[in-house]
Amino acid sequence: MAAAGSQDAGAMPRPARYHPLVVVVTAAAAGIAADRGWPLPAPAWWGVAAAGLVAWLLFWRRGWSAPAAIALLAATAAVAASWHHCRWYLFAADDLGCFARPIQRPVAIEAVALQTPRPVPRLSPNPLEIQRGEQVRLEIELVGIRDGQDWRPASGRAEMVVDGAVPDVRACDRLRVFARLASPPQPMNPGQFDASAHWRALRILGHLQVKHPACVSLLACGNPCSPRRLLEQTRMRGNALLQQYLGDRHSALASTILLGLRETLDPEIKEEYMETGAVHLLVVAGLHLGILAGAVLLVLRRMPIPRGAALAGVALFTVLYALLVDAQPPVLRATILMLCLCGSLYIDRRRFGFNSLAAAGLLVLALNPADLFRIGAQLSFLCVAGLMALAPMWQYTSADRDPIDRLLSQNRGWVAKKAWRAGRAARHLTLVSGVIWLVTAPLVMARFHLLSPVAVLLNTIAWIPMALALLGGFGLLVLDTLLPPLAPVCAVVCKLGLMIVDSLVSLARWFPWGHFWVPGPPDWWLWGFYGGLGLLAAFPRCRPPRRWFVAMLAVWAGVGFSAALLRADRQHLRCTFVHVGHGEAIVLELPCGKNLLYDAGEFGAPRAATQSVAGFLWSRGIMHLDFIVLSHADADHYNAIPGLLDRFSAGVVYVSPVMWEEKKSGVQFLQDAIHKAGVPIKEVWAGDRLPVGPGCTAEVLHPPKHGVLGTDNANSVTLLVEYSGHRILLTADLESPGLDDVLAEPPIHCDILLVPHHGSRRSNPQGLAAWSTPACAVVSGSHRWDIRPVVKAYEAVSGRGHVLHTADTGAVTATLGPQGVDVAPFREKSEPAEDFEDEGPEDQDAS
């Protein structure tokens, strides 16, 4: 008779009833989140921790277990919060970030290089992109900064980008640098990625731009026996070896998956892997470490050494490899789990998976509590948590529950047995891939605005060629020194695996309905979703029946979907001047529910402009652009359109009658992209009205049907939008002689005016200000040139404080309705720039 409490044969394994470390890491995460949202001074958190420990001791001595546990968890949360406060808010008084400002300023520093300079990948030739020269990037640790003629001590880390190569610099070398210092950019638009928070999590508060390699001089070579230098030399030697054997594209992929050199990978390749849901293949994490550690264990077990020594060798390899690839949170998580696995195999005991994962989480948060908010760490832990939750089901489906099935499987031929096992493995891999996709999909949608169903099939297939690439690449790195004749064979295997993976990703990218760009759920929905799953993982006894669990998920998904649909307010006309640097993008959310985009581009950086505009549209829940108006043929007004048409559907594109007369490669590229997207193109001229719905008008004031003599700026489509008695005048780059024609018409008072040509003095600011008498004037541009004379001209009409510059305030949103006009900048006005470029001839035609 079976012992009491034992499980019946074939029954689903019961989950562990208690995961103590999961509860602890949850408390620590709650404390870190509390300090991020409601920061208290570190001594206050220490006081809370001390009070919690005292309460725990009192409750424990009285035998009150539950209150004692709660008090201990509160103390844990307070300790985590204090550690996060020290890492996030407290910096040394001489930290480089204390000298950094949003606008670049010249600085002279002495620093220690933390890594060998890494080449910045060049983008593929594109007529919409201004091609730059060679650049390298490296991180440095500050030692001193020049104050006048004197040098004084300084500290802190910074990222440095050099225009040109600096071949003599190695890790741990001491440098003297003359550069321009700026703080990491803060988000200037709703929905924009917060680069400043990303770098602050790494305790980097300053970015250095070096205009010439001669501005970097070597003061002293670093210690050749320094562990950092040795690791960096090993990494760079491996990178050079992969380049020698594999070629540019495949060597970059191999360096990414084997050495963690992801920053050297072409952004377009990253985008392909992102869109297909295979970006995790580019991150050194559990898959990579598991394949390599398994290969090492297999080799060691073939040697005449004890089992314990083999496991110790695998553990040592895991630690050393983690250090080699820079020990990012996904690698740390995989390393801790691998060490736990080795330990459990050595003592022949059952592992408590969630406790091991929680231990890895505690280590990651101890090293950097800000990793709690970083997407890479979040996705890494979510994937493994999903697999651990699936493990009991996997064990259940892997067993032959029916004796008849076992008998039939034993009587199959060897071919049938192989086919049955292959089919079962394929089902399990598909199940694993599907679970990971379901668990991570909400977070991916919220942060990357992507939903990639093709990832389930792709990740099921891609792991075999990825294993070939990893094993071949690792064999190449090792055998090039030990057995050089075998290195080319490993290179062929690695390249073959990478070619197959690359081909699968390229095919999946163009697979119909393979991926969708979506707004994504709001943060409060994510907190509810993942917080609920975390509580169920920490307290298995509280799990509801499966039907109730599925019903609860469906209801919560419906709540998030409804919130996304109701995100936009259609009671008013909203006009947002999106900040895109030296460029222009204006989004009008019309009362009828339609959306109009007036221009979208940035000088020389279409990818950045696309991300800025797309992020804003997704933040407003917009997926369709009913009207796109392109004012003229300057790239800083249209070069984001091809990227936007890949992410959003569109109804019609309006252009001026002379738009396609410009014989520019960028204009032809734009036209081809519009045709490829299947969007009709219509010409508009003075007197036309766009069909923007009842109660609202959008009239074209300029150009005339046959255009005017002069530059394309003079033929800019000038749009007057009116709703509820209030007007918005959009002028693009309007200048003489086209501007003279507009000013010759009867004056039109407007509430909001887009200042022509990014605040250029050549656009007759005094004349246009007197003609339109704007209540508020908005300059869409950067700090390339001095616009203070232009601002004074409009302030004379609008009043001080009613001229806004997107470079200072970020996006500017004007809301028009029966109650009046409300203008709201995204950020408080920043300090003005002090250094400006002159308005040269190229500024009149930013193409």
C-alpha cells in the first residue's frame, strides 16, 4: 500500500506549497518600487528596517509566527529601499554628472578606460540618412577634471563617443580627453524611451562627445595583469578571430551571442530579430549558457575524472564565462541557476526551482537594485519563471500514463520510435515557446509595441541551428589555440548555424501576420497582471481552480484592451508639436475621431524621428493616420514617413503640386515607400479643404496650383486649421517669395502659430507676427542656431512666455474647445543654449 500523501501514478505533480525566497525577493522588490515612487532619505529607511527587526524579535519571542514574518519582510523591504536610494539618488559631489547639463559644454578630464574602444556600427546606405564617419564608443571612469588652469579630483563613470579611431587605447589605460559633456537625454515626448533613466541605472550621468581622435591622449598604460584588462583582451581577441573566419555580418552575430558584444551589431539586424520575437537569441542568457555548459559537462564526463570534479569544472566554467561576457543580469540569473543545478546534481536532491530563481533575483538586486525596472532583467526572469511553472505539466505529459501506450511504444519499430520521440520533442518545444511568448507578450507590447505570434514557431525551430552556431563558435575560440587545424571546421559549423538562423529570421519577418505594431497595455495593467502572477507563485495554496484562473486572465485582458481603446479624448481638438530635434512633426487629433499628421522628419536621423513620433502615437492609442500632409521636399520634414508607414496604416498622403519635381534621391525613396504601403497620394493647393469632419476645417492657404518661383521652402503647404472659433496656422519652412504671397492676403488672427523654418531669421518674423497676431508661437527645432531675435519678434505680439521652443520644453500640446485654448508643454523650460551655429545655406534646404 502506498504511503499516505503519495501521488497516484500518472497524476499531475503537485507544486511546492511554500517558496520562502520568492516571498523575500517580492518584499525586496516592493521596497525598491516604494523608494522609486515615494523616496525617503536613507536614514528613514534604516529606521523602518530597525523597527521591523525589533518587532520581529518581540513577536518571535512570544511565538507569534505570522506577525513576526510580516515584520521581518517589512525590514527586508526597508533595507532594499535604502540600498536603492543610495544607488539611485546619491552620488558623490565630484561626480561627472554634477558638471553635466542638457546642452553640450567643453570639458577637459583625466580618466581610466574601462574597456577597449568598440566600433559604432554604420547604418546601411540610405538616401534619407546623412552618413557619418567612423566612430568608436567606450566607457571611462573619471579621475580628474580641469577647473581653469588647475586639475582637481573627480569621480563617476561616463560613456564617450569619439569621431574616429583611437587604436592605442586599451582597458585600464589612463587618458586625458578634451570633449563636450552633456547629461543623457531625458524624454521630450509622451511615450518616448527614457535614456536618462537607462544610464542612471548604470550610475552614468554624463556623455562625452569627442570630435577628433587627437583630443584623446594616452597618459599611462594600465596594469597588464589587471583582471579587467585580461578579460577585455580575451574578448577582443575572440572578436578579431570571429571576424577573421566568419566575415562582417556573421562575425557580428557570433560576437553578440558568444562574447556579449551586442553594441557592435547593426541596428537593422537588431530590428529584424526584435520584430520576429527572436531578440532573446542575441542576449547571452540561459539558452546560451545551458548549451555551452552542457557541452563542457559532456566533454568532462568523457574524461577519467570523478563526477564531482566534472560538476565543479562546469561551475567554474560558468562563472568565468559570465565574467567574460560582462555579467549582465540575464547572465547572472543563468549563472546562479546553473550553480544551483550543479549543486543539486552533486548531492542528488530535488531542486526547488522558484527558490533558485528567487536567489538569483536577490543577487541581481543586491548588485544593482535599479535592474528591477530594466526590461532585459524583467524579460529574463519572466521567461524562466514561465518555464518553471510549466515544469509540472511537462513531467505529466512526458510520462506514459496509460500502460497500453507504454506497451505500444515498446513494440514500435526503431523508425517509428524515432519519429514518435521527435514529434513529442517538437510538441514540448512548441509548448515551451508558447508559454514563454504568452508570459512575456504583455511586457513586450508595453515597452516595444510589438506582438509577434510568429515567434512561437520561429523559436521552436531556431534553437537547433543556434546550438550549432554556439558550439561551433566556442569550438573555434578554444581550438584556434589548442588544435589550430580544427578551427576552420568549427568556423564552418558556426557560420552554417548563423546562416540558418539568419534565414529563418528574415523569412519570419516577411511572414503574413507574423508581427503587429500595437500601442500596448498601460503600466497599471502590467502591475496588476505580473503582480497577481507573482503572488500566485509565492503562495501556491492560494491558486484558484484552472477555470477560474483562465476566466480571471480573460477579464483582466479585456480591461486592458478597453483602457487602450478609451485612452484618447475626442471631445476637443488636440494639436501636439512632437519634438524631433531639428525637424518637424505635428499630430492633430480631430474631434471626429480622425488623425492628421503634418510632416514627420529630423535632420539626418530618420530612425530617431520615427521612434519619437511612433512613441507619441502609441501613447495616445493611435494606430491609423487618416491624413498625412507633407509640406515640401526637405528631408527633415518627411524622412520619418517610410518608418511610420511600416508601423501604422494611413488613409491618404497630401503633397504640394511641386513636391515630386525635386530631383532628389530621398524624394524618390519617399514616393516608393508610399506606393509600397498602398497609400494614395493627392495634390493640394491654395483654396483646397481637407475632409476633416464636421465642425472642423483644414484649409490650404499656400502654395498656388502651379507653385511659385523659388526654393521648395517657398512652396511649403501652409495649413489653417479651425475648430470652435480657434485657429492653428502651420507654416512648415515657408519663406519668400511664397511667404510674401501669404502676407499679401488679408490678415488672419490665429491662436497657435508654428514659427516657420524652425525659428529662422530668414522667415520675416516681424512681418508674420504682425500679420497673424498669434496668442502662442511654437518653434519646432533644436539649438542649432540662435533664435533669440525671432523669439523677441513674436513676444512683442504674443507676450513673454507665449513663445515655446520644443528643444527647451519638449512636445507642446494645444487643446482647442468651446472653453478656449489650453497650451501645455511636456517639460519645464530648460536652460538656454550658449553656443550656436550660424545659419548657413544648408539650413535653408535640410535635405
